[in-house]
Amino acid sequence: MDFELNEEQLILKRMVRDFAQNEVAPRVGEFWEEKKYPYDLVAKMGELVLMGLAVPEEYGGAGADTMSYVIALEELNVVDHLLASVLQQTTSLVNFPLVNYGSEEQKQRWLVPVVQGKMLGGFGLTEPGGGSDAFGAMATKATLENGQWVINGSKSFISNAGTDISGFVIAAAITGQRPDGRKEVSNIIVPNGTPGYTIGKRLSKLGAPAGWVGELFFEDCKVPEGNLLGKRGDGFRQFMQALDEGHIGVAAECVGMARGCYELALRYANERVAFGKPIFQHQAVQFKLVDMALDIELARLITYKAAYLKDSGKPFSKEASMAKLFASEVAVKSAEAAMRIYGGYSYDTESPISRFFRDAILWVTGEGTSEVQRIIIARQLLREAGTNRDKFPQL
């Protein structure tokens, strides 16, 4: 398994790093202090084909592999989380479902403008009170009447659905009952402006305050039957695949955040003088930086492995969950370690370390808590043990 980057990936890495350092970094203050959404930078990401990095070229994308996507997310997150989160959520929760399950008409109408950075979409899964039990607690329903889906229900904690350029949401809804008695869930595209579809309040968040996350409401909301994404009853499989792919993206984001913390802390440790010498020369600080560097390297490797497996067409769910679990914990640990190195300066809300901490803490709960990831991994381990017992020690 070779994780050496090829020439195209190295070019992409340099391009995204230049974009992040030269165009994103000078604007981070306005993201946090003014909560100003950077529509122009989203459009620029469209011009750079970042918004369609993993989308086939026939729809305006770059047709790049998952490893390239991981590289781009890491570089963006070294500077700030906002635009990286827009890219990650768009890629895993909007682009992937449309590419994998959308009709040609749906791809042309919804996917193409998203790739161009002219439109954003949301993925409506989570509901009030749902949390980790998103499927079991789902109450939103859609009934087929006279060639239209009639949707009733609500969603919460939905990203990118209420910005000025948001065009639609892919809403998960109960459309019937399966033969085994469980809920039949389907995903339906609901355009913004559809009567009965109301975008609720934008949440005030601990991190990425300029990003849009909020509530959605459906009251006798009617959309054409053709707005069904893929097959009826295929919703559970679709969003589980989207979440599996999303775990790789989240892991890459967390690697980037951890690296951002490490680079700031290393620079500060070489500049800050205490007891007559730079604090980097104090062993306690050295050990913190060593642990950060080690954790980041390991988090990057498991993230690369998950991306490699996906690109190779091999099962990757377990490794994606491992990457998400480990990298999210590393991001929080790195932010905390950097705060200790910075000391009192890190307590200032305008401190970049403070911002990294507030962003990082999201991912131990967002898109599957650390506890849920452990459950997913444990189930995979048991499944593997059942089919390959000779490869596992007796417990």
C-alpha cells in the first residue's frame, strides 16, 4: 500500500494551500467576528473545481480520486474550518448521492450548479430528538398522491440549506413500510421556495459561526414524483453510504485542524521566551509537540488508508469510522495541547487556537459520535472474526 502522492495530487496540494493561505486566511476574522458568509470564496472554489473535485468531468467536475479530496480538505482546514466544511458537506452529502443515484435530469439541474459554486444543497436527515438514532427516530413522512410526494415533518441541524445561494435539500422521509415491518425510507429532492417548505432559524453555533446550520419544516409540501432520488425505499442505504464517505472527509478535516494547531504552537514555542530561553527548549513543551506530531501522522495515515480502500473499490466502512474516530479525538487533543502551550493568550476568543478548539469539538459528535463509531467498528470486527477466525486471537 503506497501513499506517496502523485504529481497531480502534489499540484492540487500546492494550489489549495495557496488558495487557503492567500485568499482564505486574510478573511478568517470576518467569518468569526462578523459572521459573514463568504459567497465569493465558494464561487472561487467552484472556479477551481474544488466544489466538484470528486464529480465526473461530464458534469463539470475534476473526476479526482478520494485521496485528492482528502488532501484538499486537510489544506483548507489548516487555515480555517468554514470553507472546508462547505466542501466536505457538499461532496459527501450532496454530490455523492446525486452522482451515485440521481437521474440525468437531476444531475443537470442540481449537481452541475453545485459543482460550479453557484448553488448549495443540504441533506435533511437529522430530526429533533433523533441524534444518533437518526433512522429509528425519523418521523418525517412522504405520501405519494396524484403523482406528487406530499411531505410533512421537520429536520434539525441541517447544513447549507438556508444560505442565499441554497437551492434544494435532499430530505429523508418515511414513504411506507418494508415487508419486515421496518420503516421504508426514501430520499426526495425539495427545491427552495416550494410551498409548504419553510427554512427555520439559523442556529448560533460554538464554532464556524458564519456557516449556516438550522431547522427545516415541511407542511403538506408537494414535489413531483420524479424528485425521488434513486429507488423508493433506498434511502437508508443511500444515507449510510453518504455517511461512510463523509467519515473520510471529516477525518481529513480533523487532520487539517490538528496540523493547524501544531504549526501555530510550534511557531509560538520558538518565539515565546520564558525563564531566559524559548519555551520550545523546555522539555514539557517539547513532549507536547512530539505527541501532537505523532498523533497527526497516525491520523493522516488511517485517513489515507480509508481513502485508498475506497479508491481501490474495496470495503472501507470500518477504516472510515476508525479514521473519523481517531482523527476527531486528535483534533481536540491537539487544540487543547496548543492552548496549554499558548497559555492565557489562547483564552482570547480571537485567538486562532481558541477558534480551532471550538471547531474541533464538533467532530466528536457531528456525523456520528465517537461512541457510535466504536459501535460500527466493533460490529465490523465481529463480522470479520466470524468469517476469518484464524486471523484473530482467542478472547
